[in-house]
Amino acid sequence: MDKIVKRYFQLKQQQKETEQELKELRDEIVGYCREQGTAECVFGPYRVRLVSQLRKEYDDDKLFNALPDLEVWRLLSKPDPGKIAGLVKLGVVTEEALRGTYEEKDVTLLQVDRVK
């Protein structure tokens, strides 16, 4: 079991290092594309695309006050934009009731594909 725990620890450390390197590379790629004023580039066999997405970040207190039923709040337990969007689609909560409970944040997604 010592070997298994040791290997697990090593892999978690490696994962942290890999995630940090990915973040740094992502920032460089996004920065380059923005400097060039483009959302799509091709580098050798790789195509890079920047996709802009608007995300909602909910305020716990405002959301709690906007929900019509305490049971709905219990279903969420934590503001999850996907679950909240599902409740709106089902008609459990209206978009109007949620107005003012979130901030919209522009997020840039990086997609790198291999061009054939």
C-alpha cells in the first residue's frame, strides 16, 4: 500500500505541474491571438480558435431571495448555472425572477485541433 500511496502522491504533484504549464501555454496562445486581432490561427498542423462565451455567476443571497420555494434552493444547494438554466427551461423559475442575482462574465475558451 505504501507504493500505491507514494505513486498517487507523485501523480497528483505531476498533475499540478501539468495544469500550471497548460495555464501558462494557454495564456501565451490567447495573448498572441489577441495581439494579432484574430480569433482563429493555423500553426503547422494545428488550428487555434478563441471562442467567447458569456457565463453567469450567481450571488448566493440574491439567488436565495429570488427563488419561489425553499425546496428549489435545496435542490441547488450551490448555485450551478447548468442546474439553474434547467430550472428556467422547465418553468420552475422565471428568467425575470433571477434578474439581478448574477453577473455576466465574458470568458474566452481556447480550442486547439489538429488539421487534417
